[in-house]
Amino acid sequence: MNSAEKVTQWLSQAQATGTATWASRAAIVVAGVVALTLPGLQPWDQMDAIPIAGAVLLVATVLLPDSLAALLFLIVVSLGWLMRAPSDLTWALVVTGIALLVVHLAAAFAGQIPSYAVVNRQALRRWLLPATVALLLGPVVAVAAAVVRGADVSGSLLVTVAALAAATGAVWFASGQSVGARED
């Protein structure tokens, strides 16, 4: 197959792509740009390699959401924040965390289907409730963890892990999955 045939095949696959695939990839782009630019706008000094590596990984995540690129993008942005940012809980940290969560959820959805597949909107709706629950619980767990950490409560790690486990259980329950159910 020569390069002209490859481009023609790629264009026909892009034309056949359904709304759910475009919506998930658009969510990856928007949330990824927010997660990259928001830490860069903060007054503390961020390493110059973070936005460059993050941009390359974001493009790779959009093109190949089922690859390791999405995980590496989340790690790069998180490490960039952890290496230089102050330890205070700020609105920028919460928004960046929510943006990373959206990248994670959208990449998980987009990674399940080929880019050229036509997916019914019902599949996208099925992800909407768990994603909404995760987006709402993320900041609540972060604030609760910050309060517990600041209170010097013994066993605060256990409280944080329990809160994260409860949030995970709530997202799982909202997804409508059961323990023994399998979709064939």
C-alpha cells in the first residue's frame, strides 16, 4: 500500500467516524489543553520540558487513546505540578485535577473503540453518569483529604484511602455494572 492509498484510507475512516468518537477525542483535546496551560499560568516556576512533552503526549493521546500516551500525559502533568508547585490546595489545582480526570475518562472511552467505528450515542450516554459522578467526587475527596491532612488526625492516610475507595465504588455503581455480569 503506497502513501496515497494510506491517506485515502485514513480520510475515509475519518469521514465514517461517529459522533461519540469525535466527542471523546474533543474532550481529550480540551481537557488536555486546560491541564497543560493552567499550571503554566501559575506564579511558580514550571519546568520548560513539561509543556513540550505534554503537548507531544496529548497529540499522541488523541490519535492513539488506547496507547500508553494517555498514562504518560497524566504522569508528566502531575509530576510537573508536584515538582515545583506549592502544597496549598488552590482552585488551579482542583481544575487541573478535574481536567486530568476528564482526559483519563475520555481516553478510556475512546480507547475501547476504533477511531473509524460508528458508535451509537447510547454508548456515550452510558459513560455520562459515571463520568459526572467522578467529576463531582474528585474535588470533594481532594478537599476532604486536605482538611484531614491539615488537622493532624492519626490514620489520615486510612481516611483518604477510604474516601477514594468510596468514590471509586460510587462511580462503579453509577456505571450500572454488576459483579458477575459479562457483556458478550
